[in-house]
Amino acid sequence: KQMADMINMSRLSNGMRAAGLMRRALAEALFVARRRIAFGKPLIELPLMRRQLLKLMLPAEAARSVLLFISKDLEKADAGDDSARRRVRLLAPLIKFRACRDARRVTGDAMEVRGGVGYTEEWSDPRLVRDAHLGSIWEGTSNIVALDVLRAIRREQCLEALLPELNERIARAPRLLAGRLAASLDKAAEFAHETATSKSEAHARQAATGLYYACAAALLADEGTRLGERGDARRQLIAFLAYVHRLAPRDPLRRVTTGFESEFAEALLPETPLAPDAAERILTRLA
């Protein structure tokens, strides 16, 4: 048991490092995009760059939300809460698997924002890229950790401890968001459970990825609801991005005509508080 606890804590530390690397990479990308001029405008005003920055923000903020949730559950588990212990048992390898893989992509794309200068060792970007690759290797490669996610579901009934907690958070979100996230969580949990019980190892990574982002979307939505009471509901919009880009079925060749990403960029890229009624208006237009 001590060995298992040590491995789980080490995996959690890998997830924490990945979350930090992504947040630093996002901060570097935003700093450059706001100040570098191209085609007569700051980079952050160009449509492709705005879309790229949102795609950096989503995994960075998802990892932070999942990490903070695990940290609170770790305190409860240490105090003897068995449900919290089982949630930590599942979520530690889950964040180690997905956040560490996301960090490789996020740090690489963030370095691209700085351009060729970002490739030289004088800047932080190449160090972030190099360090991000360690997370997918240390304390189990991605394949090993994805299989451990299934083992936690199959042997310790960890989903049964996790789902009520997440559904309670989803229920507090705006109705238009809550319905989509509840359905996605159910689907992700069902797929993960079937994959675990049938021992279908070929689908382990797919199951872990879906479950991770369903969890992250639920937590982001809840944070946006609670922070909205103090005037900032931005994380509700990031939860919707998680649903669109990681959970909802979509045709990669279909042209997006709703223009929602432009609205989301206006709301999220300035990193200023967003009133709950403004977030709800944006979500309502997408219904």
C-alpha cells in the first residue's frame, strides 16, 4: 500500500508540473501576442492566433481545475474519507496521463507564438517544451498509466465515488451548459466502465481522455458558477469549449458558422472578469 501511495503521489506531482508548464506557456504566448505586431495589428487581434490561444487556454485551465479538485480530495482522504481516497486513486493517474500529454502540445504551440526567437535557449519556451516531455515518461508511460485508470475503475469502483460528486457540481451550472455536460459525463463514464470491465486495452487511452475532459468540464462549470457570484463566470465558457472540442461529436470538415469562437475570444483573452449574465447570454445564443 505504501508503494502504491508513493506512486500515486508522484503521478500527481507530474500532473501538477504539467499544469504549471502549460500555464506558464500560455502566459508567455499571451504576452507576446499582445505586443508583437503583424500585418499592422497585434497578433492577438488576428483570427487564427485568437483561435490558437483559446486552444492553449483550454487544456491549461482544465489541468488546473482537476489538480485543485484532487488536492482538496487528498486532504479528505488523509482524514479517513474512503470516497475521497477512491477519487484520488482514479484522478491521479488520469491527470498524469492526459495533462502530461497536453503539456507537450501546449508548450510547443506556445513556443510557435514567439517565432524563431522562442527556439533559442535564452528564452523560457524551449525549456518548457523540453521539460514537458518528461511528464509522459516519468512514473509510467502514457500506455501504462491509461491501463492503471482502467484498473482503478475495475478493482476499486472509483467511478462510483467520482460521479455523484461531479453530477452535484454540474447541477449548479446554467441549464444550457448543465444538460450537455451531464450527458457527456454519462457517456464518458459508461465507455470507461465498459472498457475497464471488458479489459479492452486497445481503447484505454480513448476512455481515459474522454473521462478526463468530462471531469474537467464539470469542474470548470462549477468554478464558473461559484466565481460568478463574485462577478467572474469565464470558466463557464471554458467548460463549454471543453464540451465542443473534447466531448461533442463533430465533423472536422464542417465549416463553423455560429461565430462562437470570436465571442469566446473577446470574453476570455483579455483575462478580465466576465459577469454571469454576459456568460449566460453567450451560452444562450449557442443553444
